[in-house]
Amino acid sequence: MHGYSRLGNAGATGRAVTTTPTPSPPSSPRLRHSRSSGKSNSSPGGGFSGGGGGGGRGGGGKQHVVERLMFMVVTVVLRRRGLLLFAPLLYVAGMVLYMGSLNFDVNLKNGGVVVRKRAPPGTVYRSPKVFDKLWPYMEAENNGSHNALMTAWDPKLRQAWKPSGISNYSDAELPESNGFLIIEANGGLNQQRLSICDAVAVAGLLNATLVIPFFHLNSVWRDSSKFGEIFDEDFFIHALKNNVKVVRELPSDVLEQFDNNISSIVNLRVKAWSSPTYYLQKVLPKLRQMRAVRIAPFSNRLAHAVPPNIQGLRCLANFEALRFSESIRMLAEQMVDRMIKNSSQSGGKYVSVHLRFETDMVAFSCCEYDGGEEEKREMDIARESAWRGKFRRRGRVIRPGANRVDGKCPLTPLEVGMMLRGMGFDNTTSVYVAAGNIYKAEKYMAPLKQMFPRLETKDTLATAEELVPFKGHSSRLAALDYTVCLHSEVFVTTQGGNFPHFLMGHRRYLYGGHAKTINPDKRKLALLFDKPTIRWEVFKRQMQNMLRHSDVKGSELRKPSASLYTFPMPDCMCKQTEARQQDSDS
């Protein structure tokens, strides 16, 4: 360092450094060589010519200028040797900063330095500590004059879209059918919905007659409901009559061909995301030959990218033809009316939250919260019961902390509440929670109710008598949640899955192309909830930025690899100016 100071001073003044009573240590041979090189290559103005100095090191004139500045700073420090008294303090400060970058907590106690290794981000569930710190500030903003519910979505960011009139897709008489298509829809409510809509598209592609889909009894959902108990069967057939022929069951003469047993009909094993070409080349010949084919299971069996006329059938099926059965519609509409009445202080507007903190979801995520050994034991039992051996395979490593930082952990009710309060939704906001059986509901739902006293679920919004026909039928209960969420001013998704994906697309279709959905950045949330000392102003700013980002992304168009059911523009919708032009042309 002393050698560099002499070089810098000589280069700047053109003379040797004046000796002092305390001589500096001799410079290294490398730096002496550097010094002589610098002199031989110096320009008349005292600068450095490009790439020549520095002991043969390249780097250009900019690098030499930076080096000279550094040398001059060091020279000044050495000339003012009193500054060296602060060296120990500077060293300790540097070590503190360095330790902080390596996840150490450094505290000064009794004149000494105490260093403790800090747990990596995400490994400890610190959200309750964050809540304890922020709750007094939330209380101070209770019953505020400004509620984000009234201004959540900026009208300037909206693009005016409307449905494309897909119900009039074709008025021509349907050609003679090539045969009957039988599919089996598996999974929960919205996975079944996906299968049904794709089946309509495939039937149109093959010019086949679609038999009302069968529902597979799923081991997780355990719902024995048939198509007509969840969806309006008559309306479905009528809405599609100009585009795809739909029948309730196979004609007797065709069934006799297979010994009156549908299971005897050949089951074609179609790969996931198969193209229209595959269906035309592989499935259509079998359909014509045998008059009926069966595809089970049928989930995700049609590619996203298909011709516009086939996409139009998907639009028609999902947004127009599929509506819930009368019993579901009647109770769901009553529940929506009750939410609107409960939200009179905010003009009938309310927030809906799809909360995925059920036992099976927490178990599948392999995330840890604050339940200790009891929680670990319960999650091990749940994982083994639902996914036998999957999480005990050799070589499988479970890293709960990494899962949380990667945004894969279900948000707790507490975290959802803090997020919404940070975004500006105060305690007068009516909130509807769509969920199954929340894990340890009494414990985990308490802080959410504390932040939002006007909180409802289907069990509080509907009477026990009204829910009797739905108990034990998870898909019917999910249909109630779906409808109440569909009509909320703000929808919050917390974990992904078919439910929010279909709901976001449906909301875009209804609300002029905007999803009106908060889709939080869970990676960022994990880091913020890991800071028990975070200031309320900082937390609020981060949450409001997140709300703004959701607003900007609300009118997103479908990308080639994305689902039409989530992004209906432009396949199922057109801009208002285009729509007016189409209306005038017709």
C-alpha cells in the first residue's frame, strides 16, 4: 500500500516523496518496475497513455485514472497519520458489514462484540413477530377515511374488451356425425371443467357427438356427484346445439355393439397436450371404424395452441355453456347478495380470498410453521396417508426454508391479512374466505379475524340447513365459493391451482378484460415476513407496489404457451372499438 502511495504522488507531482522522520517500508520490485514504466510512458500533461503502464497490465486510460485517484486518496490518508487512529474502528465496522452479508447477527455488549449465526431466510416462521411489530400501526389506521377497496384498480390501466359473440359461432346445420366421443373427467371442480371444455373442442374437431362426460370418483376429492348435479345439463346441450351435438347417453344400438357395457369400448391412451393433427390422424380413423371411442382420463389432453375455430369452441363451452345447476345457483346468488349487504359501508364491494391452508396443502408443500414437533408429526401422517411413500423415497431431501424463499409455501391467514392491511384495506372491509378445512383453524384464523372483523365463509354466510345438500360433496361446495369470488370487487389468489386460474379468466371475461385479482409475489413476501424489525412505512410501500403490479398485469393477453381459460384475450374477446366495428358490419 505504501509503494502505491509513492507511485501516485510521483505521477501527480513529477518528483519523489519528501522523506519523513518515520520512513516508509521499501516498495516491492513489482511496484518499482511499475513506477519506472509509468514515467517512461507518461505524457507531457502527466497522464497515462492507453494500456502501457501498471507493470505491463492492460485496461485502458479509464483504469489508470481510477488507479491514480485511489493512490492520491491513500497518500492523503498517510500524510494525515492522525486518521490512522480510526483504523480499528473502521476495521470493526467493515467486519460488521461483512458478517451481515454472511447471515451473522453482530451485537455490541459490555464493550465486546457478540457474533451469532443467523438462521437463513425462510427457515423460521417469523410472521407472528412481524405482526406484533406492525399491529399497533394497523390499529392506528382502523376505520380510516380511505379504504383501498374503493380505488384498488386504476381505470386508466383498463383496456376495454368485450366477449366476441362466440355463442353465434355457427348457424349452419351440423354435418352427419362421425361417431360418439366418451370422456372421463377427473380431479376437482375446475379440473373437471377443463376436461369438459377440451372435450367440446375435440368433439368439434372430429365432428363427433359428445356424450355427457362421466366424473371419476377422485380419492382426494371424494365427490360422487354426477354432471347434472354440478352443472345445468339442459342448458349445456342447448348452448352448444349449433356447434357440437351433445347427448345424455349412448343410443341403445351403439351400446349393444359393446355388450351394453361402456367399459368394453376401446379406451384410447392419448398423451397429454396432444395436437389437433394427432387427433385427426390417430383418433378419427378409430372413431369412424368403431362408431364410439373412449378417452379416460381426459385431463390436459389437448394442446393450448389450436386453430381459431377450435379455440372458439373452448370459449363457448367455458364462458357460456357451462353454468352451475339450479340448486347451486340459487344458494350462491343468495350468498352474493348477503355479502353485498354486509358491505354497505363500501358501496357493496367486498374482497374474496382463495386460502390454501388446508392440512393436505400444508403437508404437500413440506413447509414448516410454528407448530413444533406436533406439527411435524401431523404433517408426516398426512403425507403418508395421501401420498404413500412419495416423500420418503431414497435421495429425496426436504428443505422447508428453501421452499418458503422460493415462494412455494401456502400463505397463512395471518400473512394474507398483513398483506391486505399493508395494501390499504382497513378493518371495515368485508372479506370472504374460500377454503376447505383450514389446518388448526381456531389458531390460524384468529389474527385474520382480528384484522378484518367482517370476515365470512360459506359456513357463516349460509345456514346449516341451506348447506345440508352440499355437505360431503366438495365440488358442489367449491362451486359456491367460485360464485361468491367471481362477483367480488377484489379477488386474492394465494397458492395457484385450477380454481384461481379459471376464476381469473372468468373475471376477465366479465369485467372488460381485467382480472381484478391480487396475485402476490410470494418470494418477496417471504423475505419481508422474515424481518421482525421492518418499519410499517416500508412494509406498506412494498405492499402497495405489489397491488399496483397486479393492477398492471390484470389485462394481460394470452401467450402461446398459456391457457385460454386464464387469459381469454384475444381468443374469446375483442377490444371495444373492434367490437363496435363488428356490430356495424353485421
